[in-house]
Amino acid sequence: MLHLLMTPRTVRTVRGLLGTVADAVRSVVAPAALVTDQEPAEVVEAPDPADVLDADEIPAVETIEAAAREYERAADQARRADRGKRAAKKVLDKLPAGIYGGWKVFRTPSSRQTPDLAEITRIFKANNLGPVPMKPCAPSLKVEQVEFVQAADETLTEVAA
């Protein structure tokens, strides 16, 4: 009955406080239970897509280095821009629509749609269809600078083989 009188925000706050109190009690009763040995996560590489270049089509190493350098720079700029955008959005999301100084804040409906996974799951369960079929997302392209080793010719030979 008490939960009917509380807003979702209050429920989240109370739940968070209970979690904090539980952690505090656990830290006194069994402090070792809160510490887990964490080994560094192993980097898993996805297989190459089907349309990669053949060994004789690979551009010059200088071209690849320039592309990787530009990709890393652009990705870093995008991450910084996303962080700034999220910080600004925290403030702007809480404002009602209106004009603030020289800026108009308003919302427009999105034309994009996404599957309602909760409803799909409900339908699958109601009709005993088993788990909802899922497919993995496309692998992410990553680049990282490594120390140049003279054995680069051997690596290219291995790729050609």
C-alpha cells in the first residue's frame, strides 16, 4: 500500500539508499565479500567481414597509417563531442519548452521507430514460441597505435599467404 503513495523517483531513491545501507552492513560483516579479483578483460577480435581487400589490393602502409591516424582523431573528437552533448542535454531535458535568452527549447516527435521488445517478449511467452530471436550487432572497427616493428614485411607476407 505504501508503494502506491510514492513516485517512481522516490522509489528509486529509497531503493538506492537501501542498497547503500546493505553495502555498508556487508562491509562491516564480511568486507572480503565486496572485493572481487578482476583480471583485465581479454580483447576478443571479430572475424574480418567478407568484403575485405585481397593481399594484392592492400594500399601502401603510409596510406593505411594516415587513415588510421585520421580515424583515431575523428573518433576522439566524436567521444568528446558526445560527452559535451550529454552534459548539456542533462540541463536542457529538464526544461519546459520555451525561449531562454536567444535559444528556443522545444521537442519534436521522432519519425524513427524501434521494436517494442517488452511486447514482443510478452507475445512470444503467451504463444510458447521460446526466446525472442536475437542477432549480434556489427563488429566495431577499432584502431590503436602500436610500436613499429621492422618485421612488417613478414606480416604482409603472412596476409598474402
